[in-house]
Amino acid sequence: MTIDGVSQTTGLERLVDIGADADGLKVTIRDRKLEVVLGSVTIPAESLMAVLTEQPKGAQSLSGSGTLEVEIRRNEVLLSIGGPDAAVGLDDLMDAVGGALPS
């Protein structure tokens, strides 16, 4: 599933793809205009779900094939893979994660 987002560092429009992978969830951040992949990481689905449901304060680092930084700010979630970042809606991200997980 693809979610619309905005970079908090540059203000540019981003697309965030969430999909199932053999090792968990694959999270990809793309530039909306150029359709270029800026960063991609696969993380354990349970790790991301725990952060989204428990909503701890401050940025959380989730490790997998790389590191995904996740920070929840009210109804917005800031995702960062190294340098590339995107802010997306919490409800949109929860729906995307739920849709990507096997039933």
C-alpha cells in the first residue's frame, strides 16, 4: 500500500510504500515527483506494530535490513531511513501495516 507523505526536512512530497516481505515489512520512501527510491528497509512487523500501538515518546530505532527511525507526534508519524524522511498520518500508516500483514 502506498501512503502520501511530506519530508519534514525539505518540505517535498514523498510516497511511502508498505508491503509484506519474507523477513517482515518492507518500508520504502520515494520522491513523489521524480518517482525515485530514496531509501528502503525491511523490519520485523511486530516491532513497528508495537511502536504504533504503544506510542512511546521520542524517536524509536527499529533494526532489520537497515534502521528505520519512527517518531509519533499526535496523529502524525515521522519515518526516517538514514537521511530520507517522510511524515505520514498515523491512521494511514496503521491501515497500510494492517493491510500488508497476512491474515
